[in-house]
Amino acid sequence: MSSSATVTYRTSDDGTTLHATLTGELDLGDADDIRDSLVATARQTGCQRLEADLAEVGFIDSYALGALVSARNSAAADGITMTLVNPSPPVRKALEVTGLSDVFWL
């Protein structure tokens, strides 16, 4: 990943939920790495839910939105439910404008 975006993980005490905290600006330069990291880490933990916290994301472009959809689809294929939580105002706006808020249950 480039220096503009990061993702950190923690697993719930019962091991069923993987919490991913994304920070920075999610754009073309980071989108594929973020997607791959989310999917690989969710698979490795054996979790049932993946929650991506977007409170600290200051910008997201359409390519990164597509990468999140791709991560959601890959997770679903593995039986993992992915949701987005705490979207920052710019992320919430992007999700609402594109209609993706319904996809991620916001």
C-alpha cells in the first residue's frame, strides 16, 4: 500500500468479527491493495463478519468504492458478511450518491 492509506485489524473476543480500521485517502493508488488485504485477512481469521470502519477516511474515489464492492463480493463468496461502519462525511456522501449505501447497509 502507498503511504496515503492504511488498514489495521483486530478480531472480536469471540472471533466471529474482524474489525478493519481504514485511514487516509482511498484512491486508485491504494484500492487494489486495500481490497486484497481485506479479503486475505478475513479468510485467514475464519471470521463470519468483516466490519470496515471508515471514520478516518478523508477521501474515497470511484475506483476505491469499486474495490470495496469487490471485497464485499469476495467475502460473501466465502460466507463472510462485510459491512461499512462509521463512514466519514465525504465517504457517506460518496456512498449515498452512488447508491452503495444500500449495498453496505448504512
